[in-house]
Amino acid sequence: MAADDFSKRKYFPGETGNPFDIILFSLGELEHIPTALYLILLATIAHLRFWGNWPLTIALAFFFISDWLLLYLLPVFKRSYGPAKPPSVVLMVLRLIFTFLPAPLMLIAQFIGTGLVIYGFWVEPHRIHVTRQVLKPLNFKPVSRPLRLLHLGDLHIERITRREELLNQLIKQLAPDLILFSGDFLNLSYREEPTAMQAARKIVSEWQAPLGVYVVTGSPAVDYPEIVTDILAGLSVHWLKDENVKLDYEGNQIGIVGITCTHRPHQDAPTLKKLLVPQSNLQILLYHTPDLAPQASEMPVDLQLSGHTHGGQVRLPLIGALFTGSLYNKRFEAGRYLMNQMVLYISRGIGLEGAAAPRVRFLCPPEIILWEISAPDNQSGDL
């Protein structure tokens, strides 16, 4: 895959001022509508849709208001901490589409919609999946047991919820040799909020691995350097700021290049090229977004670990992600890609998008990725 030229592009993902960022914060203004007035507006829209048909008006108003209530209760029950009104407006529009079905089918569709809201907002975001991957680089020497590398990404902490507690339980159970984090510590809505910062610090402080814990910052709009400095101060965590470090695992030299993501691949590719040292048995690139992969795959990089896309958070059968946040759109969504001789893995992430974005996941559960890395079974390697 050839790298596209983005040097003349005006807006980039992951930074303040891009269209997606503006939309998210503009929709957030809906949260300032007084709740009583907002509920009256929902009921009025239901009345206008079914003018004169009071049973259907009441039913539709019930579904509109129940969506808002389900979202409003999320922080009450310490599930997530986003605004309720903006995503409930989105749900209202989706429900209106199905009101053009015959009444019995319409009501069935509305009940199904409520079930999907419960699952997408209350259940799936807290079901962390451990994805297991195998890598056998050509130059990796035989070892007594595979290197266990745990890739984490997109923590996006608002508060410590059951998801973060489960995350650290899984990390302890998996007992990795090495932990790599590909950025985005805080949620966009809480990027300067002291309580969220303390929560992130507490979670990260529990990450332990014999070969160390290495992190990079994520999107410039999320991971402010001064905030990350406070989060990591005094912790046994190595923050890679355009650095290449070398580790040894049973005689194998492992290079980890950590690049500070600007979301401008044409700027970050020269930094990567300057940092690479080709003598490693395994060269890993830790970079927040997958958008550097076309350039990295032309360099001596064996494995690129990225996130940022969240897998779209909402995926539909046969369609996949509705939105990815990548410069390459749906070409980079989630999972494992082979590019030349380099393996790219895009994590679905752990946390959720912030601002007015719905705190939802559907067919896209949070994940952490455990890699087992060993020598190839044959001379050709097995990526």
C-alpha cells in the first residue's frame, strides 16, 4: 500500500479544530438545555410525528424519554460519564426512521431499539476482550518460551469504573513480560480534570512487567504533555518521546521506537527513519495512529502497534466501522494487517470517545492484545 500525500491537507484527526472536533463540542451545547424543557421537546416531536394519534404519540414519547433516562443514569451507576442529551437526540432521529413502518412492526422495532441501547451503552463497553496474537519474525532467535507482549491503547479514563478495574485484573492474570501503551490516557471531556488525572495515575501505577512498561502519547487534542507528565510522575513507566530503546530477551535484541504522534505522517515518517537501528532481532513501532503504517512498512519495522480508531466503536455486520478517525478512512479500522513484511495491529482500545460522542460500543468490544513472539518454524518466517 503506497502512502498518500497529506502534506497539503488543512485538517487532521486527533487535533483541536478539525471538523469532527467542532461537531462533537457543538453538539455538547445541547446538554445545557434545561431538562424539563428538553423532555417537553421530545414529547412535542413525538406528538408532531403522530398528530392526533395519542396512543402512538405516547408510545413514541416513552421511547424517546427512556433513551434519555438510560443515558442519564450511566454516571449515576458509575458506568460512563458522558452527556445524555446529545446522544439521545441521535437515537431520537434513528427511532423516527422506523416510525414509517406499519404500527405493529414499528413498535417491535422500538422495543428492539431499547434493547440495543441497553446493550450498547450498559453492557458491551465493559466487556474487555483479550485478543491473542502470534508473531514469528524471521530474525528472532529460538527462546525457551515465547515473549509475552501486552498491547494496551486508548484508555480514555473519565473515572475508575468496572472496566478499568477489570483491565488491571486481566493484566495481572496475563502476567506479560512487556507492556506497551499506544496513547490516549484521558477522555476528551476530562483531559484537564484533576479527578480523572488521579484515576489515570492510579490505574497506570498498577501496570507491571519484567521488561518494563513503555508508553507514548496519543492525539494532541487528548494527551497534553504537561498533563501526561503529572500522570506519570514517579511511576515505573517509560515515556518514549521520539526515542528508540533496546531490550534483551534471551539473547534477542528488541528495539522499541516510540514516536510522539502529530497525526501528520509526512512529518513523523522522517523522525521514525532517523531513529531506526536495523540490528534488532525484533523492531517494534509504538505509534498512536495507524496512518504511519504505509511509510513504516517500507522501513525495517517488524511490528507496528497502534490504536486511535477504537475500531469505530459501532460496527455493523458486513459494513464494519461507521467511522474510524483515520486519514485512510475504512482502509484502517481494527485488527491485524500485513503490509509488505511488517505486521500492523490496530487496537479497538479500552475506553470511549469523549465530548458529545455517545459512550457506546456495538459489535466492537474493548480489547487488549497479548502477543506471543518466538522464532519462526522455518527460514521464511511466519508473520
